[in-house]
Amino acid sequence: MTIHTAMTPSLAAQWVRRCAAERSRTAPPPGFAPLPDLPPGRYLDADFFALERATIWRTTWLYAGHIDQLPEPGSYFVWSHGSAPVVVMRDDDHCVNAFYNTCRHRGAPVVRQAAGRAGGALVCGYHGWSYDRQGRSLGVTDARDWTTTAPPCRDLVRVRCERFGNWLFVCEDPNAQSLADFLAPMARFLRHLPLEELRLVDRCHFEVACNAKVLIDNFLEAYHFKLLHPRTSDRIFDNLATSIHLWRNGHSLMLSPNRRADWVDPGTHGMPVMANTTAIERAHNPSYSIFPNLILPIAPSGMPFVTVWPKTLRSSVLEVLWFAPDWGGGPRDPLWETRIANFARIVEEDIQFAEPMQATIESPGFCGVPLNYQERRVYHWHEELDRCIGVARVPAALRVTPRLGSYVE
Ligand code: FES
Ligand SMILES: [Fe+2]
């Protein structure tokens, strides 16, 4: 198999042909064996949920924010989806650092707001220990009362923070591979796009009363478009021509062609578009997935990130963030209000189904999850989940049998 390292015209043409082949097939390809059912306990078992929390949500790179949220030295926001709150802050050299928001004295929060700008130093409000914008100790209050020869100046504990385009990711595992290596299997197909020129347009979130994997699975397949989105996604995208691309590290792509190749969303008319787009972005919905929880459907004039975060076994937060090419000075295009609302309507169509599912999967009638050829992206995600947890740690009854290795490109 040829390993492509970037989106080229020949690769774009090859991907377009793959969609045409998907459209014309009448059965799964020869040799595709049925996938074993996913065990229901993966969605219901409290111990399995605890295993997930201790592993993928601690050891993988996770989206934290966009550089626009840190406009000047001292700007910070607090990211709260990991094991503990993390401060992400721009320093005086315009580098971005992350550290636990936990004072090295008695553990008080060093910053008290979700976002803001620190002055010259971060000062803990409890006893006044202070830190610089990289989290390094600047000193303690009443040093005379510390009996050691030197006061116990301790830096805030750092969390890894690396950048992809203008997006900031954090990882709590000091031994994890770099963000660049982690993303490489999918990022090579975005390299032609001017990701560093994208600005943050909007953020909103939804509290959803279901297990996070119910939502994550949903965003990994187009099988539901016809019934859940008859007036939105299904009118625009041809789900039967969708091709699935599986990559290492659990990443993947669901490429759905527009039903009409010349269709352009009228709600984006006049908006700036990214340079260097190909037929893949112009005439398809290329919906990338960054493992474990980030869905990225790209259009030339902008893209949402859909991120899903587990809160409890039975509740999640879904965040939608929008990014777009620089629109210059002044406010964003007024068309954005409608564009954002239209996408939120699609997300609400998904949520309105996911929440009742939480009750119906907690039923003796939920005996396992069969997945079809087009849904294999969901299976790929679950295979990666077990690899991240460590297969030996997953109870045998809850394991997913690795089956898709030969389909990973
Ligand atoms: S807990 Fe921060 S200075 Fe005491
Ligand atoms: Fe959907």
C-alpha cells in the first residue's frame, strides 16, 4: 500500500474515486467479516468507566483551547476536563505553558476565575505564595518562619501543552509521545490548509444526560443521517457514498460527498475561504476524528470542533467550537449567527436521540452492539480505547477483539 504523507491532487482524486466506489457497491467488500458485537458493559459498567477515566482521559492529548483565548502575556484560561484543573497561560515570550492550578503550599487554587489575565505574578489568595507566568516560584510569604535554610520555593507542577495550528492540546502523561507524533497519521492530510490563520469564532456547550460513548459513537457514523437529520445533513451529504479511512492512534475520517458537487452552503456566501482547499473540502464533508473525542468536519469557510467530555457514567458535556479564516478587522460576518444556529440544530437532533438512549441501553434488551461495514469507524475507536487502557486491564467480557488492523492505512 502507498503511504501518502500529504494531500496532493492525485490523492484527492483517489479519495473521490473511493466515494464513487462506495456509492456503487451493493454489499460490503469481499473478505470483510462481520464485526463481533461490542459488549454492552462498555457503556454501563462503573468499573470500566473508572478505567477509562484513569487512562485515555489522562494519558492522551486532549484539546484544551485556541490561541485566541490567550491574546497577551499573562492571559490564561482554566481547562477542567482532566484529573484536576489546569491553568493554560501565555508567558512573556509568547509561549504557552500549562500547570495544575494547585498551589504548592496547601493546595489552594492559584487562579480563581475560569479565564482572565494575570498581572506580573500569580499570587495564591490563601497565604500569598507567588509564581511567574511559567509557574515558577517567585517566593513565599514570611520566609523567616520557614526553618530550613532556604524557603521551600516550589514551582507549580507542569502539564504538557503543545500546539497544532492555533489549537492547544494538553496531556497529563509526561511519558506520552509528542502531540505532533500523536496527530501525524491524520494531520498530514490537513497540512495544505492554513490552519495557523484560523480564528476562534464561537463556543457553546450542551449538558447531555448520557454516557459519553453514546455521543462519540454517534459522531463517528453517517448511518443515522437519513432518520435523524432528514432536513439537514441528509439533504446535503450522500451517506451511501461515504468512505471511511482508519488511521493509527485511533484517528479516522468519514468522507461524505455533497449530493450536488457544485453545492455551496448559501449561509457562507461572502465569507473568506481558506487557501489551498481541494475538491475534498469543497465538494465533500470531510469529517475527521482526532482520538478520543474531537470531531472536525471541514468546509473551506470554516469548521466546527465537536468535543465530547465524560462527566459521570451517565452524563457528558458536548462543546461546539467554531474556527474560520481571518475576516480582518471588525466584527464577524452577521451570517455566522444563522450558521452557528443551523449546526446547533443538527447537534440537538443528535442529542435528542442520545439522551433517551441512556435509559434504553440500561435494559436487559441491550445485549450487544452489532456494527456494519460503514460503522466500522466506531469499532476502530473502541479497539484503540482498549489499547490505551491496556488490553490486559480490560475485563475479558468487556474486551473488543481487534479485527480492523488490516484496514488501518
Ligand atoms: S495554599 Fe497557597 S499560599 Fe498557602
Ligand atoms: Fe448526527
